[in-house]
Amino acid sequence: MKREREKADVCEQGRRMYIWEAALEYLISILVAGSYLATLTRELGISDSLTGILSSVISLGCLFQLLSITYRRKQVKSMVIAASVVNQLLFMLLYVIPLSNAGKQMKIVLFVITIFLAYLIYNFAHPKKINWLMSLVEDGHRGSFTASKEMVSLVVGMIFSFVMGTVIDHFSERGEVRTAFILTAVVIFILMLLHTLTMVLTAEKPMPEEQEKKLLKNIAEVIRNKNVLRVTVIFILYHIAIGASHPFYGTYQIGELGFGLQFVSLLSIISSIVRIIVSKFWGYYADKKSFAAMMEKCFAVLALSMLSVVFAVPANGNVMFVLYYIFNGIALGGINSALTNLIFDYVQPQQRADSLAICQAFSGLAGFLTTLAVSALVSRIQGNGNYVLGIPIYAQQLISLIGVGCIVIALIYIRLVIMRKCED
């Protein structure tokens, strides 16, 4: 009895640490994505189309999650911590590179290599980390737990994003961009130390040690599971929709619509407040119904968010993007949790980490290739003075419409395949 109680206490502490680990990792991710990334790339003189491609490197990086399948150990904690430290140090370097004395082209090359390596390392460790930390959560409470975890991240991120956006705007307006970048690099370093501490203090439940096999053989064994294939399609459709649209929103807001980082941060706060409000509802809904049912509702709202950008122009951009962030907040309040938990719903424990790696790898590749193709379309439209077939339209409006179409297809697929054919 005493041993069981001690084990329960260790798991409880691990869950608390997991909540703060996710929050601190989220804060770092804020500073290397969206409008913050757009600020860095503009300082380096990188085009909007290349910025969109760089924004989607996170999707391409998911391809390297396949490499994690070859790592078969009972204990993964040390590897995950080491990979996390290196990954976050590379993120810090993204704010150091613009300050170097290297030439413009060399800075751009170093920047691209650094962000690529950062996401490569992150994605190698990610499936093992999620499997380790989620093993501390009971199956019947995964929905409510992930909702609580996300709420903490959002509250902390909301305040953090506004403060950092205000600080960077302040120094940028005074012509002291170097100071803003140095400060941001220091902040990332401090967050890295705290993030590492949370993982050090988190217990690890040993997993069954699996026999080492060749990568392709491991993949073949997992994809023979029909549920894995069905869930992978959802991952792919979602990442295609996101890859076709979201990577280009940051430059649209900073460029054509003329938003400052402070206003963008305010928009993020609106989205975060909405996500906080709906997260618990989505969590309880998923525990009561299913994660597939929750995802269907979330995808419908996501389509509305993208539709808002379809109608966004300089004259009404602030209003349309308020709507975008509200709808996007409602959708993301459940989507991130649903994608991961679909694996935990339909796949046996011993295959969950590998299945997650495969789903995210193939969908990440699909998302990146989509962004690569769409970036050429963005450059073409902008080169034509924002005209398509003689019709005045901004590139981001058209690609948002493409995103809406992909989400509609995903909704049909969830209803006809996931909710009818997947088995527990």
C-alpha cells in the first residue's frame, strides 16, 4: 500500500512538472515563430516566400521523427533532456546571427542551417518525450489533463507574448534592434534552464525494451495497423491546410496590413483567452464522447478562421484578424490535444511512440511540400502586383481559401472514416 502511494505521488509530481515543461517550451516557441520569426527574417532581408518556407521547417522537421523509431531504450529521459538543451540553444542563436559581422548572404545561410538543425533535433526526441510524459496520465483523464496543461501554457504565454512584443517594438522604434535581439536571446537562455529543470524533476516509468530493428522494418510493422494509416490521413490533411496558409500570415500582418508586434501580441492574447475558456469544455467533451468527435467540431471552427483571412484587406485587416484569432483559438483549444490523443485512443501502448512519429513525419513532409509549392504561388501573385486573372487579390487571401478547402475534405473524412471504421 505504501509503495503504491509513493508511486502515485511520483506520478502526480511528474504531471505537475509536465504542465510547466509544456508552458516553458511554449514560451520559447513563441519567440521563434509567426511575427517574431518575420521580424528576424526582415532584419536579415529574407523575402516573404522564403520566410513562409522557414516557418514550415517545423513541418519538414517532423520527417526526422522517423529516426526516433530506431532509438529503442527503456529509459529515454537523458536523451530527451540533452536533445532539448541543444535544440533550445540553437533557437537562441537565431537572435545572435543577425548581430554577427558576417555578410548578408552568410547570415542567411547560417540562419537557415540553424533553424533546420534546431527542428531536426527537436523532432528526433519529441515522440519519445510525449510517450514518456503522457505515460504519467491515466487514460480516462487524458482529455481534462491536456486541457489543464494547455490552459497554463496559454495564460503564461499570453502575458509573455504581450511583454516581449512591447519590448521588441520599443527598442525597434528607437533604432536599437540589436538590443532587442540580445535581450530576447538572454530570455531564451533563461527559459531553457528552467525548462531543463522541469524535466530533471520528472519521474520516468520504464517502458518495455524493444528489439533493435532496421528503420524500414519498424515503419512497415507500424503501418500494417489500419488505425495508424487512417489517423495519418487526418494528420496529413490538417498539415496541408496549415502549410498552405499559416506560414504566410506573419508577413501579411507585418507587411501588407502594417501591424506592429504589440498589436499582433494583443491578437494572440485574444486567441489565448478564447482557448483558455474553451479548453476545459473540449477536454471534458473528448473524455465523454471521443477525440474524433471533438476534432470534427474543432475543424469546422478552424475553417471559419481561415475564411476570415480570405476577406482580410488593409481596410478591414484588424477586424478580420480579430475574427481569425477568435475562431482559431476555439479550434486550437481542442485540435492539438485531439491529434495526439487519437493515437492513444486507437493504438496499443507499445506502438504509440512509433505511430506518433510516423503520423507527424509524413504529415510534416506533406505540410512542408505544400508550403514550398504555395510559396511559389505567393511570389507569383506579389510579382503581378497582387492580381490573379485580372482580379485584385492578396496572395494570403487566395491561399487561405485553399486551406478552407482542405479542412472541408478533412471534415468529410472524419465523419465517414475515423468515426465509423477506427476500432479501439
